[in-house]
Amino acid sequence: MFQPFFHFFTLVSVKLSCFTLHYPTFNTRTSLQFPAMNRPHNGDTETLLRQALLSSSQRSIINSTSQVAIVGVNVSPIESLDYEIFENEFFKQDWRSRGKAQIFQYIIMKWLLCFLVGVIVSLVGFCNNLAVENLAGVKFVVTSNMMLEKRFQLAFFIFFVSNLSLTLFASLITALIAPAATGSGIPEVKAYLNGVDAPGIFTVRTLFVKIIGSITAVSSSLLIGKAGPMVHTGACVAALLGQGGSKRYRLTWKWLQFFKNDRDRRDLITCGSAAGMAAAFRAPVGGVLFALEEMASWWRSALLWRAFFTAAIVAILLRAMIDLCLSGKCGLFGKGGLIMFDAYSASISYHLVDLPPVFILGVIGGILGSLFNLLLSKVLRIYNFINEKGTIYKILLACVLSIFTSCLLFGLPWFTSCRPCPPNPTEPCPTIGRSGIYKKFQCPPNQYNDLASLIFNTNDDAIRNLFSKNTDDEFEFTSMLIFFITCFLLSIFSYGVVAPAGLFVPVIVTGASYGRVVGMLLGKNSNLNHGLFAVLGAASFLGGSMRTTVSLCVIILELTNNLLLLPLIMMVLFISKTVADAFNGNIYDIIMKAKGLPYLETHAEPYMRQLTVGDVVTGPLQTLNGIEKVRNIVFILKTTGHNGFPVIDEPPMSEAPVLFGIILRDHLLTLLKNKVFISSPSATTGNVLNKFSADDFAKKGSSKVRLKIEDIQLLEEEMDMFIDLHPFTNASPYTVVETMSLGKALTLFRELGLRHLLVIPKISSRSPVVGILTRHDFMPEHILGLHPLLARNTGKILRF
């Protein structure tokens, strides 16, 4: 409640245009700087053209950076978020009025919400795992029973229909109820934490579809995971709790409505994403580090403590619920969690001679990871053209992929030979009626099909089988190579369907199978067994695709429960990431840019050091006087899509034109709605602040309930009155001189989480403000569009 002064970027009219460059980013773009508008000024009766404050002819160019992006599978308008504290006189008065009890309550609510996020996310993760294990388990057992009776056609029919039904259900509810739930959701959450607000990604509908759709899609044998959707689910839970629920569905809790600004909601959503990763892998420390390394664009020690507390709650509750499942109360197949946990807790030994194979794993993993990212980006582009044709095509695409997957998975084991059961198996061989490592499939008694043991199991079971120790002789090289190629291709083609789908688990399965292949080729020259090769292969493929190091290292250690693997995992992650970085970016950044989300990178491109902010600021600029006429304000709000307006004091309010600050569109609408008008252009007293409460200026949880200028009705005599904007203007906005390098301004803009950055002239005798920099002014397509020679001289291609 202490930062109520935040705002939404008003949506400007955009029209979908053509695809450009390598990704489906749209070319229709808008900005905060529009051409000068005709509007009446002060007491003049005729309409005058406000003089632009920009002297450069280049600044008359409109910034055409895109404000549409692909959210889920639909093209949607996007807005920016307000992470800066808006310090005006009203904010200062509201801050001074808070007592110690209210401050204490505010702090307690932060920790209470983190606790609730941890509890809810752990319950969702636990139920998600149980549902997937039991749905998939029943499907596989019924199919296996038909195979035992040698009713192969009926077995295929059951396998085919169950997979198609689950996929169809997941795609239907996703496409018709919440398209924003498509995919993993990590790119959208990452963009949100960077300051991009995509519509519909944190609604109740999205949360519901994300949970149900993920369960059914993962159970349908599509090679997708539930880790990414769990991160999005955690973020949804945090966002809904942070805004006190949903008014649309009458799920509101007034005692939770403390965080009425984007800054506090951002922190809570960061904790939610950490909780989601912790619930997906039962890796609390890895979840916190993943949120820090991959998700968050802004971090501080207090946030680290709250994220760690949230992940700890998840770990404790999951451990308690899994203990309950060990007593057999979670269904025939329910194990209550990621069952590959503790799969490689045995002591291991390795020597210097084992490092070359690990180095080879890292190099090949980096090459395969970069190739995976490249192919996935191409497939997603093709899928986007299909999805553009309508909802029916999205659903048909998912169904066709399900049919192809079912035929491939059921047919491949027929091409591999049966293997005799080992003399002293660790579990019954062949495995009948449950998950396990020895699937009979079409084999005669006392034999098993090693490829079917990987295919006719959940992804978690397959990973456990691949990671298992003392299994060097249980898989054939041909079967493992077929499984690796199948996983590599299916994980690429499965991700883009209109259903909740993650990439973490498919990448782990693919990497583990690739590690086994390398282990079979190099195993005789190494002391490492094939299970350990699978662990290192998964790490190398994760590093080559995801490009994170610290968080992935900790997640794998928490999964395998073996600290002795630390040096090898660190080495293979470092090598694979270094090799892959030479080819392309990490998979989530590629997806985010392909969707058109205007994400601000941590680094500035080299050409940005050659430019100043004055070289890219566009205009002309709309400004307001410190005491402005109501008619002028209404005209500007109706004819522009600006979200922030510089407030300038001119004579006689000051000796010369001076920049007083910046005021937000939402604040102007609130002033117009409450009709705090004065009859003459004179400064008001402090009593005007008493007419408002903090809730009047608080940021609404959804843009759909935001006040619009069309909703405000004013009389003709009111239009000729005035508003004193000084008490509601941020008198200390962030400003830069027009000669500052663009790279330096980008660093400032991103690190401070800004939405507006005012540009002031180098020479004081000029106008007090040159323009406004927004997120879109830092986009490469805008900068290189203004300066095309830079792209040709540096040999760089526009990056989306």
C-alpha cells in the first residue's frame, strides 16, 4: 500500500501487418511520441498547433516499434509495467500518514503471501504428479494387458484413442478458454519480470487451464514436460494472491489486497516462479537459483530471503505428502513426486582419465543444444503460420501430432530385438501391471523389450531407468540410438502445440539418452558407468539448450542426491554452454524474441555505444502545463495513446520554461473523474490532497477494469476550468542528457526498472525537455531502422 502510484501503458491502436526477418514479429509499431496534435491552448478560442520542443528533424520520426506480440498462440497487444516508485506530493503525504502498526502489517503480509504461495504451489505440484502418474499408468497397463493377450490391434487402438482423447481435451480447453496457457509460460513470465505485461497470462482461467491442460497433455505421451507449466502456475498463483483474487469470478479477498502496485507484485511473482521450479523437481535451492539466474531482471537480498522461504515451504510440504504416498494411499501408480529423485545416490569414483569423455560430452551437448534451439525456432515459425488460420487449425495440428506420436511410439519397439531377463534383476522381469524397467511388449516369456521399457513409461520413469546404476547391459546400442533420435525430434515438434507444454523434462530425457549412447561408445575407455553418462549427458544438453549453469547444476545435484557429481557437472555445463553460445542464444530468449516480446537484455549491443540518446529519441512530444486547462487534457487523452506526459512550468509560473516533472495518464483520468477543477489558473492549496485516498491511485490488477477517458462525462463549463497538476506530478523523474550514450542509458533503464526516461538538453538555454525514452526506443529494430548504416557496417542482423 506504500507504492500506490503506478500505471499501465495505454494501449495504442495497432494493426497487424507482415512478418519480418527470421521470426514472426509484426511490423506495425507505435510509440509514446506521436505527431503534434491540434488542440485548444489555455483561453484561446481557436485551435492552435502546439509547437514541438524538438529541434532535430530526425525527432519528427515516429517510433514504430511493435506493441503486439504472440501471447500463447494469439497475437495480442502488450503494455509495459511500472516498477518505479512515483514520488509526488500525494505519495509523500500518504507515506507520512502510515503508523508503525500499518508498516508492521505490510511486512507481515509479504511473508504471509509467500507462505500461501508455497503451500498452494506444493499442493498443485503434488496433485499434478499424482494425476499424470495414474492417468498414464492406467493407459500403459491396459495397453500392456492387451499385448499380453496378443491382441495387438486392440492394444494399438486403446493406446491411440487414449492419447488422442487426452491431447484433444488439452488443446480444446487451451484454445477455447485460455490461449495464454499455451507452451511453458516461462518466456511470458520472464518478460513480465523484465517489465512487459502480456494480457491474460495471470488470470484464473489461465491458471485452471495450465493445471488441467498440463496433466492431460503430459499423460497423452506427447514428449513434453510439466516443469515449465509449473513455473507459470506458481507465477499465476502469486499474481492472483498479490492482487487479492479475481473480481470477475468473485474470488476476492480484501485482506490480501495489499500489493496495489507492480513493484510488489513483481517480487511476489518472482517467488512464485521459484516455488514452481522447486515443486517440479523437488529442488528448492535450484528453484531459487533458477529464478535468480534465468527469470528475474531485478534482484535484492530481501527478495532472495522471501524466495528461499517460499521454496522451503514447498520442499517441506512435498516431502510430507510423498511420505504419505509411500504407504500406498496415492493410487496404483502414484509415487507423489518426481520419481527420479535419489536415483543415483551411490558412491562413485572417477579419475583424470575420465575427463576426456566428459569434455566430449560437453562439446557434443553444446552443438546438439544449439541445433535443438535452431530447429525449434524454425518449427515454431511454421506452427505460427498454421495457428494464424484459426482455432480449428490449432486443434487439428495437435491431433495430427498426437496421431503421429502414437504410431511412432507403438511401432518402434517392433524393430528392436527382445533381450533375456538378467539373472538377478532388481525388480520382476518382465514388468507386468506397473511401471518398471523390463517391459514385455511382444516378447516371449522371460524376455523384455528394452526400447518399450523407455517408451511405455512416463517421462519420469524413463529418466529413472536411464539414470539407474548397474544397468550397462540392459539396453542395446541400437535401441538407445533410436530412442535418442525419436526424443530429439518429438521434443521439437511437440512443444508448439496449443497445450501447456514444458521443455525441461524432454531435454533431460533426450540428453540422458544421448549420454547413454556416448557411454556405450566410450564406456570401455572410462571408469564411468552408463547411468552416470546419462546424468552428464542430460546436464550437457540442458546447458547447450537452456544456457544456465549455476541453477542447472544445483537442480541436477538435488535430483541425483549426490554431491560427488559436482565437479563433473560443473565441467560439462560450462563446456556445453560455452560451445552453444558461439551459435545462438538460449531457448527461452529465442522463443521470447520470436513471439515479439520487447525484452531488454542485460548487455548493450556494440552499436549502442556509438549512438547517443538524442540519436534515437523520436517525436514530436506532447507536454502539459503545470496548471492546465481541462479541455486541453481531455483532447490529449483522446487523441494520443501516451502514458506519461512531461509537466512544464512556463512564465508567469517561472522565469523561464522549466521541467517540473512527469504525470501519468491514469492519474490524469483520476483527477478528471473526481473533478478537482479550479476556475482560474492559479496554484491550489494542500487541501486538494484530502479529497483522495491511496486506493484512488492504486494500480488495478487487470487492465480490463482500468478507467478510460470515454467513461468520463464532463459539462461544457467544466471543460473551460483548470487543474493544478503540481501535487500529482512526480517532481523527481529520472532524466538523462541527450549526449549520454545509448548503451549507458539502456543499462540505467533496465537496472532501475523504468518505463519512462526523460531526455533533457545539453544546453540549458534550449527547451527543458527533448523527449521521452521508453522500452521500445531501445529495441534493435527501431534503432537500426533509424540508422540502417550501422547494421550494414557492423554486419549484424536484426535480432528479434
